[in-house]
Amino acid sequence: MLLLPVSGCSTSGISAEELIVTGSTTLLPIAEVSGEMFSQRNEDVKVLVSGLGSSAGIESVAKGSSDIGTSSRDLKDEEASLDLYDTPVAYDAIAVIVNPDNGVDELTSEEVRLIFNGTYENWAELGGDDMRIGLVNRDEASGTREAFYKIVMLETPFDRKAAVLPGTGQVRSVVAEAPGAIGYISLGFVNDEVKMIAVDGVLPSEETVVSGTYPIQRTLHFFTVGEPAGDAARFIEFVLSDEVQLGLVREAGFTPITEGTD
Amino acid sequence: MNKRLANRIALATLYAAAGITVSVLFAVIVYVFINGIGQLSLSFIFTWPHGVNAEGGIWPTIVSTLYVTVLAMLIVTPIAILAAVYLAEYAVQGRLVSTIRFAADSLASVPSIVMGLFGLALFVEALQIGFSMLSAALALSFLMLPIVMRTTEEAIRAVPKYIRWGSYGLGATKWQTVRRTVLPAAMPRIITGIILATGRAVGETAVVIYTMGQAINLPVTPLDSGRPMTVHLYLLAMDGINLPAAYGTALLLMILILVFNLGARYFLRRSSRRM
Amino acid sequence: MTEQPTRDPIEQSVTGQQAENAPPGTHHGELRLMSRSTYIREAALKNLFLLCAFVAVMGVVLIIAFVGWRGWPIFAVEGVGGFLLGREWNPTDAIFGILPLIYGSFLVMAGALVIGTPLAVGTAVFLSEIASPRVRSIVRPAVELLAGIPSVIYGFFGLVILRPLVAQATDGLGFGAVTAWFILAIMIVPTIATLSEDALRSIPNGIREASYAMGATTWQTIYKVLIPAAAVGIIDAIILGMGRAIGETMAVLMVVGNAPVFPESISDPIATLTTQIVMDMPYASGDHRTALFGMAIILFVVSMGLVATVRFLSRFQTRLDGR
């Protein structure tokens, strides 16, 4: 998400209306790039996107300082009273990946947690070859790490001896090369250089994500006050279009929300 | 052991040391060249990156790099040259001069990340210039200052005394002498120093990452933010999804550095011919 | 500020071009004593130049002031000992001990020096004592160019080329001190080599000739005569190389693996002071951010200390030489 251009291609519209989108940094790539595409086609609307975190997004849309609040988590109990309208825009599923030569195919989410907190140190303890486990973690600013921390680690600490890499592609290529390595990346970035682990017996795929059987996933939301209307509705409609869902959403490593609806 | 044999072995080792040093240089250059050349095209240089993985070109990062470098050069050159004039022509050895030299040496060895945090604290936050070309250029100029100062001072000292005598003999004042004879005579070597310092600024990452911002933007005014090529390369390399663009950026960066170094060498050669 | 020299400056002054270039009407009066206004102008200019030279001092003072101002509170929060000697760096739980990071910086620097110094001093000796002028005119620019290559490119090279090789050799991930050693060693070679060469070349030729006249071989001359004679210069060069190694950020960041712990082996992920600053800056706030500035204070103090050491050694040598 650090690779985004700030919408620097200025739109020619002089009195363009502003559509303010605030919230999750995880959703920043989708919101920003689709906002830019949207502005290019609808020169009367300028989409202004900022990533301040999900809570800030929910608060800001509820207060009316933004038109759309983006969030990588569901509403908390205390936020339920805000009466926000929820439009799910994508799934963020996280695949646990190992080297293709690793004999282990399947782990429980408990085992994954114990691997990442340093309890297991050798693949032999998990039915694999006698090989040291090489932990690859993401940096603390990463949304993927945040999700993994909540869903898998249940908010308990990671092993601090793990290598910390600030990018998905690096995690993937390190795991692809080092026989004992294990890491996690967004499902959309998995390629055949690495092997996905079936967690609790379920291999991640767009089907198992949409059906909700794959455990390590979360839904990404756009929140509006009441049902979206006007420019906000047009923008959300654009984000839900096949062009964004099958293009941008997949490029950003997420799973399209529209896949299972037909 | 036979002293001749010992001599041979030792000399072979020294050859090897120099050989390793030079071959490492070539390995790095050749590696970047081979992997980057396929990526290089006019559209890579002149278009914007787009999409979530920064496909396309790197034009705004090139502009940001050149913008901040030129700005830093404009800030640092007059100050550094006049400072060097003071040290070489006016100063009397003493506590003041030795303080200035110690400060310049310290500045030259400040870790670049410290300079980056300093720029963030002073220019971006305290002076509220924000993430901008100006903040980055100011931070960079502190890094370039000692380099330009030192080379300029050496250049001025290398100007033969008799040139000054000629000027004084004609009745020129000290400043007239410096301005009209000493500085012109020293100019090629001064330019060499400026180019070398500028090359350093082009390749700098840690200083600019916290002073210029990281969002891709085409800077127009000095108060605009941007992302230089080095930061772009760092982010591409660490993200690891779009490596071809990383190689392309690395190659362009390398070419810029080579141009600066060869340029510096050209001016240096010209000056040694003249003297 | 000054016009480009369009012709040989020597010729220019000797043939009297100088007078032609002077502002009209002034060159007659210059044979007289300086006029009052000229005197004032000259004095004002001198002070302006002094002011410019003082910008360097101002820079150091500003760095101390602003980095110090932002980082100092952490010493109050954690205590100097708690901060410097704390064995755990864990910002999530607000534990800010930087000993593992200091250890990481030291480990990385020490290994790089062990690998880089022989290479650099060897290259310096080669350049000053063995290479023909022709060979030297190729090798010396190459060494200088090595210094000009941006550290992100070294880091990138280390990440994509060196790291996988280390991974294969050690059965680990390839992130760790070893990888950083090799990358940093390359990066400090130019610093040490060029400064050492300068030290060697400043030895008067008579000393070499005396040694050869006694029947010494080139190697005997080098290690019994020249290296001892240039020792202080070479040590200075190594100290400055040390500074470069401790302060290097991007290249190290890309290959150490960024785990802020005491590593079990040299091929396990570690973090250094510089790398932890870059990793944490994007999300740090409050005491955490203050601690990062506190680490910058440490780095600055160390680098100034090294520069001061070099100055002290040089002064020491001048005194010895004078005797």
C-alpha cells in the first residue's frame, strides 16, 4: 500500500464535488486507486482518500466529516448504535505459506499460533522433516499482520526472534527459497513458488473464503450514514463493479466480494 | 621462509585485495545493468506509476530526485564556497577555525538516518514546512556542506600563490583577488566537489524518507511533497511484488550516479591540465 | 557569483585582463590606500564569509538541539541505564531497552571491519606501492565510484543476490549479521582504502629508498617500514570506516531481518539502532517515538566521538612528528 500515487493527475474539473473517503489502511490501495479511476471518468467528482485506521474511519463517517468510512473490521458493540449502513467490498483472506518441499500440508489454527509464538521450533514436532522452523513475520505497520494477530494469534505476542519483513513479495520469495520457512500473505499474492497450508482442514481459495469455511479471513467494509446516495452510491457501485472487483481487488491481493453472489 | 617467496605471496595477496575490490564494483554494476536494461524504455522514464503495485513508469520519482537535488545544490553552494574562502584565505589558525573544522567533520560523519530525524524534527515539524522538497533539500544541504566546503578549500589552497601576488600587485583588494583570480582558477575543482556532493544527494535515502514524504507526486513548488527514486527503489524492493520496476529504477539511479562521477572526473582532469 | 573562467586564469592575470575586468573607474584609485568604503566593504565581506563557515557549527548545534529535544525525555522515562542497558525492545508493551540493538549495531560493525579492513588496506597498499600509474588510474576511480553507489542499491543487491546464498549456506533464512557483514564490508572499503592510501603516499620517498637500499624486498618495506609509518593515518581511516558501518541504514535494513533480539547465531535475524528507527518510524508515537529519537542521540554521540578520536590521534601524531 506504500506504492500508491497520491492522486496527482489533476482532474480538469474546476468545481468538482468532493467525496471524502476515510479509514482503514488495509483498504487504502483499493479506495485510492478506484477513487482515481472514478474521478477520471466522472470529472465532476473528486474522490479524496486518506488512511487513518478503521476506528477513525467509522468515527469520521458517523460524525459526518467524511462521506464513506472504510473499515477492515466489523462494527464493535458500542458502534452499533451509530446506525451505519454496511457495504462489504472485499474479503481479506490470509494464506499461511511454506516452502513447496515442506512435507507438512495441514495445521490447526492452534498449531499455527504456536508456531508463530515460538513454541514449536522444528518441523519434526509437527510431523514434518527434521528442519528448523524459520519464522517470517510482517512489520507492525502492516494490515495483514494486524489481521493475523487478531484472528490467529488471538492477540497474544509473536515470537520476537522472527524475521520481520516489510513487504508481501519479500515474504513470498523468502519462503519460496528457504526450506524451513513459514510466513503468511494475502491470498491474492500466493503463487506456485510457495505452498499453502490447509488450516483446520480447509485450503484457502476464493470459494472457501466466500463460503466462510476458511478461518483466517475478514471482511472489508464501506460504511455510510444510511443507505448510500448520490456520489457515494455511484462510487460504491463502481467499487462493486466487475472491473474493480476482478481487477483491482485481485491485484491488491484481496478476494472479490461479488464472486459468490451469482 | 625464503624472503623472495614471502614477497611474491604477499604481493599476490595485495593484487588479490585490489582485484576483489574492483570486481565487486563491476559485479554490482553489471548485475544491475543486466537486470535493469530490459525494463528501460522511454515510457518507463516518462510515465506515471499506476495501480496497486506501481506498474508503469517512474517519472514523478525522477522529477522529485532531480528537484530536491538541484534545490539542495542551490542552497549549499554559495554557503559552502564562501565558508571555504574564509577558511582558506582569511582565517587565522586558532580555536575558532578548529571549532569550525571539527563541526564540519562531525557533520560529514553524521549517520544519514540521524540527519533524517533531525530534518523531520526541525524542518517538517518545528518550522512546519511539512513533508516537502524544501525540507528534504535543507536536510540534504547539511550533509553536502562539509563535502563542498572541503573540496573548495583544497581547490583554493591549490591555486599558486604567485597568482595572488600578481593581483595584489595590480592593486586589487583581497576580495577582488579572490573573486577575480583565485575562484576562477579554482573553479573546475570546486565544480568537481559540487558534483560529487550532488551525486551523494541523489543516492541518499534515509535523509529524504522522513523529510520529503513517500507519496508519489510531481512536485511543482518547493513546498510540494514527493517520492525520490531511492525511496521508490527501497519500497519496490522490500515489497517484492514488482521487482522489474525495482531493477529499472536501480539502473536509472546507477546511471545518474555514473554521470555525476564521470562529470566530476572530467572537470578534475580539465583542472589538472590547466594547472 | 563568479564568472566562468573562459580562458586560462594564469594568462588572464598576467596579461592584465584582470584590470580590464575591474569596474570602470576603480583601477586608477587602487594604487592608493584603500578608501574608507572599500575597507568597510572588505571587512563586511570577511564577516559574511565567517558567518557562512559558522553554518557548519550551527548545523551541529541544531542537530544536538532538535534531536536531543525530541529524544531526551526517554532517558528520563527509562533512566539512562534502563534505556541503554535494557535487554528488551518491545514497544507494544512499552518496554524500551536498546541493548539488543546496540549489540546488533556492534556485531554488524565488527564483522564488517574484520572483512573490510584487510581488503581496504590491501587495496590501499596496492595503489600506493605496487600499481603502475596506468593501473592506478583505473583502480582508484573504481574505488571512489564504489563509494558513490547509493546504499539502497547495495541493499537491493544484498537482498536479491547475497541473502539467498547465505540462506543456502546456513540453512536459515539468510537474514542476519553475516549477510550484513559482506554488504557493509564492501561499503566501507572505499572510505578506508582512499584515506589509507593518502596516508601511505604522504610518506617521504626517502624512507622507501633507504629500506630498498638495505636490501629489503617490497613486502618487507611495506610491512616493516611503510605500514608502521602510516599507522596513525590507517587507524584514522579504520575509525572513520567504523563510523560509516555503525551509521549505515538502508543497506543493513534490507538484509538483517529486523528482529530486535539477541541472536542465537550470526545467521539469525537481528536489528541495529539504525534499522529499528526506520522499521518503527511509520507507526511509532508517544514514548516509542521519543525512544527512536533517543537512539538517534546515541548514534550522533558515537559518530562525534569517533571524529573526536581521529582528531585527537592526528594531533598526537603531529606532536610526535614535530619531535
